[in-house]
Amino acid sequence: MVISPTMGASATAPSAQARTQAKNVIFINGDGMGAAAREAARLHLAGLDGQLAMDKLAASGQLTTTPHDPKSVVTDSAAAATAWATGEKTYNGAISVDVDGNPLATLGQQAKAAGKSTGLVTTAQVTDASPAAFFANTANRSAQDEIARQYLDVSKPDVILGGGEDWWLPKGTPGAFQDKPAEDPTEGSLGTKGNLINKAQRAGYTYVSSAKQLDKAKGGKLLGLFSNEEMFQQRPEGQGDVYSPVVDLATMTTKALTTLDKNRKGFFLFVEEEGTDEFAHANNGARLLQSMQQLEKTVAVARAYVATHPDTLLVVTGDHETGGLAVEENDPNDESGTAISAEDGPFTIAGSSRTFTLDWTTSGHTSVDVPVTASGPLSDRFSGKHPNTYVHDVLAQVLAPRR
Ligand SMILES: [Zn+2]
């Protein structure tokens, strides 16, 4: 018999459940990515009338990002990611602890409790504030070796891919990436929790440090560390700025998806491009656009996965805006800053002979709303304007254990 839409809705519990739960969640953070960064990337990569993959997601809204910090009005990545991961506003520097320093339950833990696999992929240190808030609790974001220890002892994400090898190894043990490299002599192993790479291997992780090893890696648990600190060198233009990760974000994300996809109960995957924040701090427009291109390529990977796995909620947003960025006409008389905040460009517009200029008002974060776009089950909840804690409220419902 033919089941009409009305009959289906009333007769089958699974369809009702499908609207409130998803098997998988892919949450993508363009760190520091506000509306102007998205618009600059749209012009540069898609053209005057073009649309980015991240902007093709059906649901769209805005998030406010204010922290609960006695000294700051503008959030950092730690307080913002804590809001996402726990639903609680806290102070800058806090990794999923409340304003009094008490640990809070995280979405990473909740996903595990629901029987799902979990993973994090970033071009920052894998223990940097944004991924850390989903998988660790500490009063101070700089305790990255403690965060790594908690990954292995407590939260146990199945896939950990990114930078930050320095925090997994004790002083004097350089690892796959040498101490004091020419591109940044301040880098070097500095962990105080023992050799956590050996510990991860004993716990069943396949450990890799190159693109080739990552490609060949098999198994359910994967630790890939591809740099000492961030997977790039963030500086103003022409001052040693380099964006050439050992493995690009899209490749890491593809590997994470094929690894996590093996769990019948689904997965929670956190993905982050960090260059979008760090190069905005350096007011480096060219490298910002390069990072946006990598993020866009990664969103395309996620969308391809979603196309064949529709039971997946995909969310793309930013934790805060960085740089007070504006997209402007090319006009040397309209200049808001000097030194590193001087105007940047002109930059090409895809499919056009026209160009645009980027202008910066700060080398720090700002408090403007960040855009959020989403597709899949419950994605319509993201329409409208909400505090960033609202991300937690939606994802917590999506990741609730199925009955
Ligand atoms: Zn930042």
C-alpha cells in the first residue's frame, strides 16, 4: 500500500524521532570567523553572485558570544567553546569549568555515554581551547599537557588529529618534529605528564605524524600529531607567515569520517580551522583567505558525507569574530588603521576583473554576532538569534541516547 505523508507521521515513531535526534553530528568551527570573513571568502572563492558551500546549508542564524568574565566583555575561544560544549557561560580561559572553577558535563562525554564514537580535528594544537572544551575540564586553557592527559585517561576521543606534539612529550624528547625549528625557535616539547604518545599507543591508538602514515592508518582509534604547535606559522604578511599544513584539514576530516563511520550508533565530530583566527590576529588578509579556502574545502567534504548519510546534523559557525574585519572598496583615502592594521589587498573576486580591500580595526577579538548555518535533523532550530550556549541545547538533544 502507499503510505501517505499524514499516515506516516502519525503511525511511525521513527519519523518523529528522526526530527529530534540525529545519528551523527559534525560541528565545524571557523575560529574567529565572523560575517566579514565569510563574505571576503565568498567574493574571493565564489564570485560576486556566488555562494560558499558553508552558506548553502538550509538553516541560518546568528549567535551572540558574550562571556561571563569579571574583566572582559569580549569572549576568548575557551569561554566560547565552553558555552557550546556545556551550555554554561564562563570566564575567558576556562575549559568547561564554571565561573567558580567547577567542572561541567561536556557534549563529548554525553556523546560517549550515548554509545557514539567521538573525534576532534583541528589545524591548531589538538589540546587548544576550542576542541579541549568538548573533551576536558580545566581552570586554565594553557594547561595543554593536562588536557592531553584527560583525553587519554578520561574522555577518550576515538580520533584526535591536528597539531601540538610539544604538549604530548616531555622536555628533551623532541618527537617527530624537532625542538627549536628554524621557522619558530620557541617551539619544543614541554609536557609534564610523561610520554603521552607512548601512553596513547599502549591504549590502542594508531599514532601517525605524516600524510603518508595517516593515509595508511587503520583501526578504530587514531592519534595524528602533525606539528609542534599550530599547523602553520601565524605572522603579518611577509614576516614568516606560512600556511602549509603537513596534512590539510579536508584530508584529516575525510580520515576522521571514514574512521568514526564504523560505529553503528553514530559519532560526534568536532572540526576546526584555526588559521581563520590566528591570521586575523596578525591582520594578514592573504593568509586569512587561504585558511578560509581550506575551511570551505572541508565543509564540502562534510556535505558530501551528509549527502549519503542524511541522518547527520552538520553545523558551521565561529566562536567569535577576530580583527574587526570589514570588506571595502579599494580606496586609499578610507583607512582605519596603520602598522599591521593597515588596509590589506586588493584581493581578486572569482570570475571577475574587480577586486576588494580588507580593513582591520583590531588585532584582537570583537563582540559582533557570528553567523551559524546548518543542515540535517533539528537544523531549523538554528534560525533566529541566540546566545552561543544555545548550540549546546540543540546538540544535547540531538546527541541524547536513543530509547
Ligand atoms: Zn583568537
